[in-house]
Amino acid sequence: MDLGVEYSRFTVPVFTLNGVIMTVEPSLEDRYGANNYHPLPVVLVRGEGVYVWDNEGRRYLDMMSAYSAVSHGHCNPRLVSVLTHQAQKLAVVSRAFHTDQLGPFLALACELTGMDRALPMNTGTEAVETALKAARKWAYLNKGVADGQAEIIACQGNFHGRSIAIVGLSSEPQYRKGFGPFPAGLKIIPYGDADALAQAITTRTAAFLVEPIQGEGGIVLPPDGYLARCAEICRECRVLLLADEVQTGLGRTGRFLACDHEGVKPDGLILGKALGGGLLPVSLFLARDQLMRVFGPGDHGSTFGGNPLAAAVGLEALKIITEEGLAERSAELGREFLESLRSIRSSLIRDVRGRGLFIGIEIHSERVAARTICERLLDVGILSKETHDTVIRLAPPLTIRADQLQDAVERIRRVFEVLERSVRKVS
């Protein structure tokens, strides 16, 4: 197979361990790291724009963007400049003091999302936990739910993080096994079924937590009008609508927020990943004023959340998305990319779906493993990752060009053609 990949020569990182010169290699992770990931067999050492290079100098087109965290491209010059400048001035002082960076960051985030207030954290999981705490306290203070009785509803197939409480909301057996007991008051309903939400709500329900498009679940799009109907049900029942846009937000689906596709303004909004510009973990829980006011001094916090370095990078990340029209690029290029991917004819493909540059190729996993496809894509210079053994996730940096996407399509097409022939020979 003609791989068509490019190589460039540069120094491979080395270090000394007990007097022995070591090169960067997977075996060190295997020896000293926890066995909680199964990475593809590649060691990445450098990134620029939509490309990354491995320790042998081979270049890859990144179609993962670190689960949307690198939406701005690797080592975006504007972001690196802001990071460097701020790191030389002031990085972390904790929230015990005011800083000159946090205010402007929160103000722009609220302006762009239409929210009243924002609470900064680090990871998406922390932001989701913040939203759950806010929702429960709101239910006790404003809805009259008896203390300790508040309920949270989420959907089957969700991925909101990996904390104990959030895993308690998961329907994925592997995420739950061995980690119980889980907190009470957690309900799971089918995704995409607004009637199921209406039936699940009780007088104790505080909030409905939902992804506008499920990412880790396999790039699953609900029926048109689903989110708007859920918002209507929540208003009628006095239940908070919490939108988890850690992956779908900030231009990924072709609008600034995925909620914008249906004109929905949630009561609480969760952002992360791309908010850190691919350089730092930065997240936000944004909410309407009444909801956010349940927090008083000492109720909730984070030593690193909202630190000057993160705030400066987050502010610049938001500016780049709007000034460079990354959401609009995602919408236009995503339509073309989706159409091109759907033109690939293969009996191995069950479905191709997505919105913007957030696309999944569902394969017939009984015929070929999704992991196998990702490994073959690696061979032709494309980085991707399977989800749930059935879907190949394609979510490149929003800075990608049309010709680079077309190049990716042709490489993906070749992989499926070769695999198709292999499967036919075996059968």
C-alpha cells in the first residue's frame, strides 16, 4: 500500500534514568504508568497546526484534536504567545486574591454564551460536578425539595466524566463496575426521547443533564427538536436544564454552542476542552443568576480554577474562535466532509453521521474491529480513535483546510478498500 506519508528529521527527546540514556518510548509508560488506557502504537513528540509528528519523524494528520481540546490547532501561535507572556508575569495565586485576568475571561464567556455568571474550574469533570452541586442546592433553596432528596436525570450512553457521582449517572457497565456504591438520586433515561424525560420527572427532580450530541457515546445525534422539547418540559416542570457542551461547544458542531442549533438557552452550561486552547485544562460552569447565587464564599472552589495563566489562555481561546470564525468554518467544512465521507462505498460501514466537524463512522463491528481500522488509519498517517468498539471518531482542529480534509477522505477511503478486500478473502 502506498502510504503517502511524510517524514521530517529532528532530535528525538532523551533523558537519563539511573545513569542510563533513555529515549521516549511506550514501554516506559507500560512499566511505570497505570494500565487505564490502551493507546494506539505511536509516540508523539511534536505538533503544529493540524499535524503531529512521532519519535521517528513521521507526520500525521490529527483527526482527534484530543477529544476537541485542540480545536485551535496544535501550538497555536496566538495562544502560545499569550501563555508565554502570562507565565512570565503571574501564573497561580489561588482564588484567595483578585487577579487582572479572570474578570475579562469570565465577562467574555458570559457575553458569548448569554449566561449571567461563570465559575471557573480545570477539567470538564470538575465543571460537571459543579453543575450537579449547584442544581441540588438550588432545588433545596428554591424548589422546596426536602434536604437530601434531590434527583438528577441523565441519559443512557452519556459521558459526563469519571468522578464517583458522574459514573453513577453512566449506563456503561465498565465505567461503573467496581466503583460503587454511588450517590442516591441519580436517574437514567433513553437519549433522544423527550417523553421519557417528562415521565421521569418528579417533584424532587432538580435537573436534567444532557449532551446536545453524545460524543463518547458514538457521535449520536438526537431527533430534530429534541433539545427544544426537553427545554420546554423542564420549564413546565420547574426543572433545570444543564447542557454539557465540553466536547460540542465552542464551534465544534458549526455553531458556537450545539444548543444554538435549536435556539435553546439552558439554565446551566458546561464548557471545557477547547477552552484551554490545547495548552491547559480550563473549564467553566456558566449559569443564570439565580442558579449561580446558591454558592456563597466557602461553598465551592478550586486552588487552580481561574488561575491567571488559565484565564489568559481561555480569554484568547474565545477571541480566536470568534475573530477567526472557527464555528462558521466548522459548519461549512463539516458539510463537505460529511458528504465526502458518505461517498465511501464499503460494506464495512454501517452509518456516517455528525454535525460540523464532529463526525463518526459507525462500522459493522462483527466484520471488523474499530480498533483495527484506527490502526490502519495510523499506517496511512491519520490519527483517530474508536469509541465503544463500533465508531471511528473524526474531529479535527477547526483550523483545518478543505484540501487537508479531502486528503484525509482519500486516505480513509483507501483503508476501507484494503480492509474490504481482506475481509472478503477471509470470508
